[in-house]
Amino acid sequence: MDVIALIGRILFVIMFLNSGVKHLRQREGLVAYARSAGGPAPELMVPLTGVMLLAGGALVALGLWPDLGALLLVAFLLPTAYYMHGFWRVEDPQMRTMQETHFWKNVSLAGASLLLFALFVECGDQLGLMAGGPLF
């Protein structure tokens, strides 16, 4: 089961790690998108959230303070759902549907991250193949 847990952690964070890299490498384009969506302080928040994604994803994958990593992911996902995927602000029906899908995807991933946080805190380093264990 230890290997399965490790694979699960890695599969869970692949999207976050990829997105974190894009936040840093494609910063200008993502700043423009965040600005157009009404996101607050996009010049600051895009690179900051990129670092949050990379740190959170790496901590969960490695099992080094994975509880903190899971909280970093929640701290990214919920504001991003609201600011970047506020489907209630979109007039075009097709774009509204797309943004609603992204909104609920982020909310669901935030729920999964909170569940992981609770699991890491409760089970500590009993999950196996962890580089350290939980911080909290």
C-alpha cells in the first residue's frame, strides 16, 4: 500500500506542479488573463501562486510536511475558483458553462486537499514512503 499511496500523491499533484511552472514561465500571459478576469494584483499574485503550487505540490508528493502542502493547495484553489472562474459574471452561455466547470473542479480539488490535510495530520508518517511527515 505504501507504493500506491506514493503513486496517488504524485498523480494528485502533477497538475499543480505543471501549473506552477506555467505560472512562472508564462507569467505575462497569465497576468493578462488574471487582469481580464478581475483577479486582484495579478502582477504579484501570478508568480506568488506559481510558487504556492510548486511548493504545495512538491511537499505533498515528497511527503515532507504534506499537510502544509495540502493547505497551500487549498489556499490557491478557493480564491482562484472565485476570482478566475466566477461563472456568474459571464454572459456568453458557452463560456459560462466552461467557467462553471472550472469553478467546481477547483472547489472539488480544494475538498480533496482538505481531506488529504486531515489524513496527513491524523495518520502522520504511517502512510509510508514519506520524506518526513506532517508539520501539524
